[in-house]
Amino acid sequence: MIERPCRLRPSTDPTQEAKPWLSEGRHRQHRLPSPPPPAEAAEGGNVDRVLFKNLVEMVPLVESLMDRRARSSFTRRASVIYTPAPSHPKKKLMAILTCYELQATEAKGGRANSTVSVKKQRDFEDNAQRNKQKDSSIGFTVETEKLQKDQEELNILKEQINDLQRKILEKDEALESADSEINQLRVTNISIDELRAQIAEKDSMVKSNNSLLNNAKISLADKQATLERLTWEAQMSKKKIEELQGERASMDYEITTLMKIFEQLSANHSSMNPDESLCSYRLEPLPVINDSDDITSEKVGEARAAYSAAVAAAKENPTEELLAKAAEARLQLQALVI
């Protein structure tokens, strides 16, 4: 099957001349013939040979650059947005060059031989197939290298993840131990608070007992002062009783002496007046008070003994009842003495 080369008619529209690749998307199934050699294209007088030769030599370089741009191994791995390469830019460039060559051949007025076109088409296809195989082998190698690198990175990431997991486990254990220690501290603080409450209660009890003890000491001091005062009063009463007894003895002696004097005077007066007509006035003797004096002294002695017993009992056990009895015995003794 012989495939005819495409011919483009010259157009007056500059936009259509600048964009001949727009028809490439619609007729993707047709393959474009390879460009003719520079000798055939340079037969027309309106084509620059050097420029055409340079353009033809630039085609493989542009194809290799386009292939490199389209490979995935040259894409950025860290990029978040991926911009794909243009779809088949080399085909567009080839279409431009082919159309330019066809225009040159039409201006010349000759037609290329169909057999030469088929041979060129076949060579072009073979070159494309070889380039495709080479690109596929290079792409496979690059893909293998990429997989190896990805595997190495994956292993490194796994090691890092294991290290992080181990560190996390260590942190969890440390947190658990810290939580247990915190719980122990809380229990210890609770027990300390309870002990402080008990100590406060004991302190309050001690303070209350100390206050009671101070009050007891004060009352005891008062009672001791009262007992000392009563003892002093008993001593003073005893001295006073002894003085009164001494005065009584002296008064008895004076009375006895006066009685003897009165008796002697009465005897002398009766001997000096023998006249019986004169009435003799005799003094009646004083009543005998020895018995009453003995009774009073006995009462005083009993009262003194009772007062001494009450004072001794109050000294041994200074209660209010015994102190009251001692005071009553003292008053009785004072009443008897006075």
C-alpha cells in the first residue's frame, strides 16, 4: 500500500500558516513522511540551504530533549502540583518542517516519487521504532533505578518509623511510671493531711487540758492562800486565848488577894467596935465561879480541839466542806473566848 504525502495549499491567512499543527489532533492516525534531503529541498530558488540544513539537523536534538522532558525520572518528586509535558511536541515540529518542505516542492513544481516516499516512510517508522525501544529500555532502567531508590527510601522510612515507635513506647512507659508516682504522691499527701488533722485535734485537746490544769492550779493556789490565812488566824486565836487565859489567871489571883484583904479588914473592924448595938455589916462572899470557869474552860478546850482537827483535815484535803467546817469551828472558838 502506497501512502501519498500530504500537500498543503498556500493560505493567505497568517494565523493558519502559523498553526499548521492544529490538524494533527484530528488526523492522529496518519503518519507524516520524513523530510527530504537538503539537496531536493534546495532545488527551489526561494529556500535558504543553510537554514534548511540547520533545521534538519536540529530535529534529533529537539526529539531527544522532548523525550527527556516527557520521562518520569526527571520529574520533581517533592512537587505538589504536577504539570504534564505537551502531547507529542516533536510531532508538531515534524509537521511544521514537512509542511515547509511540501511548500518548497510545490513552488518548484515537481512531485516526489512514490517509491522514494514509501522508502522514506519505512525508514522513518524503523527509526521511530528503534527510538521507541531505546526509550523504553532507558525508561525501564530509569524506572528500575527509581524503584530501587524508592525501596531504599522505604527501608529508611521503615527504620525511622521503628525508631519512632520505640521512642513512643519508651515515652509511654515513662508516662505510666510518672502517673504511678503521681498517684503515690497523691496517696501520701492524703495520709499527710489526715495526720495533720489528727495532730491538730491532739493540739486542741492538749490546749484544753492545759487550760483546765491552769484553772486547777489557780483554784489550788486560792485554796492554799485561804488555808494559810485560816492557819494564821488559828495561830492568832490561839495566842489570844493564851493571853486571855493569862489575864484570867491574873484576875483570879487579884480577886483572891482582894478577898483576903476584905476578910482581914472585916475581922479588924469587928475587933475595933465591940459595941453590939452597932450593926455589923458583913460583906457577903462572892459566888463561887470555879465550876462555871471550869465549864467554860472545858468548852474552850473542846472548841480548840475541834478547830485544830478541822484545820488538820483541811490541810490534808483542802475541800470547801472541810474549809467551811474549820471556819465554823474558829467562829465558835472566838465566841467562847470573847
